[in-house]
Amino acid sequence: MKKLLIIGLALALTIGASAQKGRGGFYSRPRTYVVVGGGFGYSPFYSPFYNPYYPGYYPGYNTYHRPSKLEMQIADIKSDYSDRIWSVKHDTSIPRRQRRKEVHELRHQRDMAVQAAERNYHLRR
């Protein structure tokens, strides 16, 4: 009987809280959390500062960033080398030692290509 009374009281409080108005006439949603387990781990979405309806809590959340030509060029280089590295890693016709060596070389070539792109970009400016 006590359990039913406590459940009913908790339900009444939750419904009463959801009927309240927030600041400026906007309706605020109640934060109702159901914790299953020991409460281990952390997720930023359950932070007391996270509010998806008011993006001002996180700086840069609602700003638009247009990537520069250099950023797009570097992204293209990394994407291209990422595909090459993946194909070498999954090529079973090559011995494992040689695959590791080729992956190492491709990563080195990728880093050199990114450095060359940065250097050429800043020289042209």
C-alpha cells in the first residue's frame, strides 16, 4: 500500500511540474530521469547544463563555420589516404609485415601531403 501511495505522489508531482510555465511565457519541459544501474559512466546529454532548446549553454553551438579552401583540401587528402590505408589493411594477399610497412609509408605520405598543402596555401596568400 505504501508503495502505491509513493508512486501516486511521485506521479502527481511530475504532472504538476510539467504544467508549470517557464521564463518569458515559454513552456519548460521537466527533466525526468530514470536511472537504471549504478549510475556509472557519464553522458554530456544528461548534464544539468544541457538544454537543446536553449543552445547558448555551449559556445559555438549555433554558429556556422564555413571551411576554408585549405581545410577542404586537407580533408580531401585525409579522406583519400584513409581509403588507401583501409584497402591496404584489408588486402589479405600481402603478408602482414608488408601491409604494416605499406600502411606506415602511406601515413607518412599523407602527413607530407598535408604539410605541402599548408605550405603552398600560405605561400600563395
